[in-house]
Amino acid sequence: MSKLDSKIPAGPLKDKWKNHKDHMNLVAPNNRDKIDIIVVGTGLAGGSAAATLAEQGYNVKAFCYQDSPRRAHSIAAQGGINAAKNYQGDGDSTYRLFYDTIKGGDYRAREANVYRLAEVSANIIDQCVSQGVPFGRDYGGQLDNRSFGGVQVKRTFYAKGQTGQQLLLGAYSAMSRQIGKGRIKMYNRHEMLDLVIVDGKARGIIARNLVTGEIERHSAHAVVIASGGYGNVYFLSTNAMGSNVSAAWKIHKKGAYFANPCYVQIHPTCIPVHGTQQSKLTLMSESLRNSGRIWVPKKIEDSVAIREGKLRPENIKEEDRDYYLERRYPAFGNLVPRDVASRAGKERCDAGFGIENNDTKEGVYLDFSTEIIKKGKEAAIEKHIHNPSDQQIYDLGKAWIEEKYGNLFVMYEKITADDPYKTPMKIYPAVHYTMGGVWVDYNLQSTIPGCFVIGEANFSDHGANRLGASALMQGLADGYFVLPYTIADYLSADIRTGTIPTDSADFVEAEKGIKDKIDFFLNNKGTHSVDHFHKQLGHIMWNKVGMGRTPEGLREAIREIEEVKNDFWKNVKVPGDVEGMNTELEKAFRVADFIELGQLMAIDALHRNESCGGHFREDHATPEGEAERDDVNFKYVGAWEYQGDDIKQEVLHKEDLIYDNIEVKARSYK
């Protein structure tokens, strides 16, 4: 075990980033076209990075496994993006955003990175407005804000309920401009299958053309991984079906440390699971918690009656409803952070108060009736309607809700056939985001020189729990305003290197390894599909490495995942051919990586003898059922080094977390 060097600059926190930029090495504009950069992933982080680097004059090769960057999972981030502009005049500041993010992450994030994130956040909004992103505005034309969980100010900028999509279109338009100029060479429907290291530096990738099946070699002076998170290790999650960990896991197996893999975010407002054949979960934006109140019946017999279809939620009187977040956390109420809200919902359902008629009886209500009446009365006053009828109040309140969240309500009704304006939404926690990821230093460089990792694929900014609306902030901060500086410092030594050849032994060996694995998958005489093993893995992960973790359950998970792994390599059946499209072959590579990562997640969760954020160990809880940290023994980043096929042999490295500018204390939202 060793101590990791995060390369955090010296000096006062507020001056670190400025001073660091002032003393970096640069690549002169006339030398940038001598440099090739590969960007893997074209969501918000990768798309913004590719566009910015190409705008600066570098030659960029961008790899997208979808048919277009517009399909990146970033579009699913509905609710908004944080920035410390303080338009509302309600006490926000760079420091407040920094503090809320550190606290929200349960004091397990790197102080310097989080402050830099807060510092550049305001620039993101200006950048996106200039790109034409249609942020919501108030009556006077000023950009509007809403609140999100874990904060007591309004700092979240939004574009109705489709913020991620609009931001992605902004980044995509910037990319398209550079594609048109020939500075970005776009590789749609390509997937990175391995990293190529030459003389100790990342110098290229092996990719598969998902349409033709061709295996391709691509070289560059640096490789940027922006491939998102690993929530689909659980099989059921809010992630897009294609979201995977393969790019990040491949560089891990080539020497990049993987940090805090047990830090997984469970989002409290997902549409509940409805059956065993379901393959994807749908998220309802956290922004809805601004206007919705979460509750279950106070009487367990009412919950039973609802599940049996004998009672409608609208018919339960106000005094018979348990608004449990408002009861337990009066200071924040329904806007507590995601991990806190999720555990509270699980506790109510475990106690028998769940309202959904599914296999597990898990579900709670997100109710908008109070907000509809409140906003309806306000609108009636504004319109000088004296003594409005109940119907007028309802219609005016519904119109206000529809303006703010309309597309989310339409989506919910299409999925469930319930009208959420009249019947409360049913929600339950589900796997959403992953705070763990590839370890990077302050420059966003992994432990492999020349391999940079940005966005959700790295670990750096969110600690043990991400606050809502911070994913978009980190992805765009990394791509637009951080990586373009730090990667130049690294590339300044490469202006005389010349084009990296792809016929070296390192490329040949990497390509052979991929072809051998393809040959194995297509010729293995197995009896079970890839999904069969993925579902087995997901069942183990959710039940034993999910919302509540115990030492016994984690040990069982490690052993059971090993059994799934052995069975996978003996009995997986992959139909189809090596040539042309073969989605089962794609999934086989990804599930093989998920299995290995799943075991490491359980190992990491077992080693971390504390509860923090989304990592909740049931043997480390306060008497009130809250997470109980151990700052004496575990105030560090745990980064794992690959040691071969036996994941149990991975070596732990530690990066101590030093807080000079913030008081580390018990996290309370009461």
C-alpha cells in the first residue's frame, strides 16, 4: 500500500486553481495541430472536452458507441445544473456551493477539486447561454433557479424537465462546428475495447466498429476517458441500457487505479419496479421534490388496502398521511440529500408501509396536491379572481405545475397510466449515479501518464453522495474549463514526438488480446445468454451491495459473484458472427467487466468499516438510523490497483483527505 500524490497546488484554497493555471506549461497555437487527442465518450464531459480541444487547434478523435452523441445518457439528467451565481439574493456564494457539496458527499471528497468546481460553475452557465441553451427565466427575463436536495438556496438552473438534453445539444452544436472544420474526426458506433500503452504512456486505443465488426487501431498523444458511470452493474438502474464501465475498467486493468467503487448513489424518486422481466428503470427528476411532498399512510392497514386496490390515496385524509421526511428532517424536509431520502423511504417500506403492489411491496407517494392548491390560490390573486372556485384554483395550480414540469408528468402518465396531477406519483429508490470511478489527480490524470479521465468516469468531486444537479456541473466543468488547461501541461512535451505509429508491438499485442476474446465468446459452447448472468449479478448486487450492507452479506456477495464469474466463462453463449452488428457480443464484453467490478465493489464496501453517504453499513448506524462515519480511520480515498484475474488480490492505496477550510462534523439535515 502506498500514499497517492494528488498533486494539489500549494497556497490558499481560493487561489490554487488560478495560480496553478498561471504556472502551467502551454502548447503554442501553431503547435497544436501536431498533437492528436482521443476522447472516448461524447456525453456532456466528452462532448464539451472534444469541442473545446478542437476549438483550440488540437486534432481530436471522438468515439461514441451510440449512433450519435445526441443519444448520450447525459440527456436523462432532467432537473438542472448548479452554479453559484446567487441571482436569488438568498445567501449563495462560491464557498456555499463548495461547502454544500463537501457536506453532501459526507466529507469524503477532495477539498481542492470541489472548490475549483464551485469556482468555475458560473462560467458554465454563461457558456451555455451563449450556445443558446433555453434555460428557464422569470417574469423579468432573468435566469430562473430552483432548489435541489441538500441545500437551502436556489442555485439550480434548468430547462423545464429536459436540462441534460438541452445542455448536450449545446455541446453537440459546438462539436458539430469542429467536425465541419475537420478538427474532430467522429467515430460513431465505435466502442473502445482496450487501451494501448507505449513506453509507459497512453498512446492509443483498440476499438470495434459496431456496424461492421472491424477491429481498429487508433493512436494519439493522450487519451481522455469520458464514458460515464457503472450503475448498470446492478442490471436494473436508471441508466441507459448501453451505459457500461468497459472503457474505465480496461484502463484499470492497464494500471489506472479505481477509487471508491462502493460509492453508489441510490436516487429516491424512481418509478418502482413493476415485474421480474423489467430491464430498465425510469427516473423522475429530483426537481419534483421542490413541489411534491413524499408520504406513506400512517396506518399500516391503509397501506395494505392501497396495495390490494381497495383504497385510493386521494381518499386518505391529511391527518392520516405520514410526511416522513418533513417529520424527521424539519429544516430540509422533502429536500434532504438523495441518500438520506432513499434510506428513509426504504425504512418505511421495510416497516410495512409500502404502497406499491409489486413483488416487494416497495413504493411511496410523491404528491403535488398541496402545491397545486397553493400555486392556484397565488395565481387567482394575481389575476384578481375574487372567491375562486375549487376548480378554478385547481386549474390555475395545474397550469403552473405544467409549465415547470410538464414533460415529466407526461412521461409518468405514459409509463403508469396514472394522471399525476390527480393521483400521487409512486416512487421508490433505485441505482442512479456512481461517485466512485477511476482515480485522478488534480489535473484529472490517472495513474497512467497521458490517460485523463473526466465526468462521472472519475471519482473526484462528489465524495460518498452526489448532490442533485451536480453531475452536469462536473461534466461541463471538466470538459470546458479544466481539462483543456491540464492536458496542455502534459502535452507540451510532445510537440516534437510526431504521429504515434499503430504498427508497434504494443498495438499488435493489444489487438490480438481483443480478437482472442471475441473468438472465445463466439465459439464457446455455452447454454445461457449474457443477460442470464447479468441478472444474476444484479440480484446479488442489489440485495447485498445495495442500499443496506452488512459484513455477512458482503462476504456472501464476494463468494457468489465469484461463482457467477466462473459459470459465465464456462457457460455463456454468444450467438452471431464476428462481422457486422452483434449486440450480444457487445454485451458479453460489458458483462464480463461488470462481474469483475461488482466483486471489487463488494470488497471495497467490506473494507470500509463505516457508513458514509450512499455507502450504508447497517452495523455502523446511529441510534436514529443515520450514517455513522469513522473519520479517524477512514477519512481517505481508497484506490485499488489491479493485480490479475483474481480481483480479491487487488492492492489498496490511500489518499488522505485533508480539510483545512471546512469543519468536519456529523452531517445533519434536521
